Amino acid sequence: MKNFLLALLTGTLLYFPFSKLNLWFLLFPALLLFLKNRSIFFWTFGGYTFVFLSLRCANISSIDFGGLNPLLSYSIFSLFVLIFTIFQFFIPAFVSKNFLKNSPLAYGILYTIVEWIRSHFPFGGFPWLLIGEVISQVQVFKYSLYFISIPIYTFLCWLFAYLILQKKILLLTLKIAFLLLISYVSYRVEPNTLEGVKLALIQTAVPQEDKLSRETFSKHSKEIIRMIEKAIKEKPDLIVLPESAFHFYFSEEETETLYRLSLQAPILVGLIDIREDLKPYNSAYLFAEGRLVDYYDKVKLMPVGEFIPRPFEFLKDIFQSIGGIDYNPGQRIKTIKYKDFSMAVPICFEIAHYSFMEKLAKSANIIVVLTNDGWFKDSDCTFQHFRFAQWASLRFKKFVVWVNNSGDTAVIDPYGRIVEKLSYMERGVLFVRLKSY
């Protein structure tokens, strides 16, 4: 019973750094407890607790907007958590216990390897709940993310716990000193970003239940157009709207309004489009000077949300909001260019695919994320998503512009600091002139 309660406590402690409370400092005692209690049961039950608590917010989308019975939703979710736990916690514990002399360091190494694998495979990967990403919240170390990747930092966090467990104070001190030096050097690196431009960011704040119906969604269009017209009066260098900002497709007649308005100011907007294969694309379009300048099709689609991988096609009959249609992935990793702008425009969860972002942001001078977190309301999932924007700003030393239908729409500077933001579901226009301090 004592082991059961301690595993429950440890999993809960590991959850708090990924919760809206953002108690990042609890990461290290949680990892230490995992290393002190190296048993298959402890790791499996503690891991299950962590994953269940961290991702239970996913049930908001399936119950409130997907039409699922709560019992069925949590049953499917619990099965997913079990599979996740077996892969991320059970396998490292089983291998370390039976083949690597129950070495505490082996647990951390295998955890890191498995985290990297499941971030990339299968179905494009699930790069979520990454231990190394939490460092974006640690003031003294966060700047070192410019040089140190998420997987390496995941291992370094486990190494930190291992050195404490083994009471290797000298090595621990040397490690901390080295990371502080790396962080200081990273901080001194000049930002590689666009500055001086004025942006108008529009938080459309369309309730998710309205977005599920074309008829109810369309009732918000006039107000959104008025917000664009309001933004134009301030003469911004770019107006940005979120993912799937309007009820109409890019190829439909209503798009003419965006062409007309772009004669007065460039507009970057997320729209769905249906093309010759009659399958939808989730895309970002840049209108300027009365024409379409460039566009980007989302490459990393979200499993279940945007496509159902084999052999799970039966889920199309369960999740009513999917409608049995798979989105087409984009075929090119590219920036959107216009005048001084070279924009990496990850759409929604693409920002979490850290290896993909290395390619997408490479030639960009600004990162503009278009998303809609209305599916998860104001939950831990929304917070976890937003935190990847802070990681990206630190990793690439660029401004990250986060434009969300529901919130929080924000601008994050190259040092991971939130410059300006709009509150959750606050409909409005955020005007920001980019400047590093």
C-alpha cells in the first residue's frame, strides 16, 4: 500500500510541471523519486498517473465537441494512456531491471531514448510531455536551449536526479556550472529575428461549438471583418488571424473580401481548402496588394484530429466531428516570404514537433503560429501547447507570434519573455511593434 501511494504521489508531482500551475521545480524531486524506487510496478503506476493527469484535458474535445459519451471517451482515453505508459515507462523499467542490473542511470538513458522514438514514430510521432521542454521555464538555464536540444535536456534532467541520488556533489556542481556558462553564452548571442515591424494580431474568439457548424460559424464573420478593418486603420505591416479563421474555404467566393482588404494591408490567415482530390488542406495564406502572395500547407497532421491512421479507421464512426474525412498533408517544408518577412508558419501542434521545427525555422526571421485551442478550452492542454512557443523563441532566438482563436494570443521575444497577450476568449486586436530588449 505504501509503494502504491508513493507511486501515486510521484506521478502527481511529475504532472504539476505540465499543469497550468506551471510548478516546474517539482520536476526534479519527481525524477529523483522515480530513480529511488526502481521497480516495474512503481514506474508503470507512477507513469500512468502522470500521463492520465497531464492529458485528461483531451477528453474535452471528444466529449464536448466530438459527441462521445463520457464513459466511452474515458475508456478510450484510458487505453491510450496505458499504451503510452507501457512504451514510455514500463519498457525502460523492464529492460533496466532485467538486463542492466537495475542501474538508475540506465533508467534515465532508456527513458530519453524512448521519448525521442515516440516523438517521431509511429504516425508522425507524439512529441508531448517532454521533460527537456520544461527547461524553458527555468530562468537560469532556459537560454541554453539555444545550444541544447530537448532530447539532450531530457537526459540532463535525469542525470541531475542521478547525481543527487548518488551524492556526487562535485560532478553535480560542475554540471550546474557548465550549464550556467552555456546559458550565459546563449543569452549573449544576438537574436536572429525580424525587428521594427508593426503587427496586428486578431483573436477571433469564436466558441468551438459555433465552429462545428458552418451556419453558426458564419454569424461571426462580419465582426471578424470589422476587426480587420479596425486593424488596417493603424497601418500595420502585417495583420494575422488564427487557424481556420473563417467558415469559408480558400477557393470560395467569400475569399474576395480578403483580396480586397489586402490592398490596404497584408493579411496572413488560416483557412481550410478543398482542392482537386476533394480532400481538405489545413493551410496558411498570405494576401497582399490584392493578390495571393504565398501559402503553406500543414505538413505534420494531428492523428485522430486531422486523420485516422490505420488500423484505427473505425474511430471515424465514433468521433462525429471528424466526419470520416482525412486531411491531406502538405508536401513542402517552406517559409512564407513577403518583403522583409520570411515567416515560418507552423499550424497548431506542428510547433511541438521539435525536429520538424529545426527545418521549418532554419531560414525564417520570425515564427508565426496559427492555432485554435478552443477544442481544449482553458485547460492544461492549452497551457502545454503555448509553452512550446516559449521553447521555440529560445531555441531559434526569434520572435514567436502566437495567434489563437481562443487564446492566449501573444508575442514572445527571443528570450522567451511574453511581451504582450490577450486573455482567453477575449475578442480583440493586439497591436505590437517587435523590438528586442
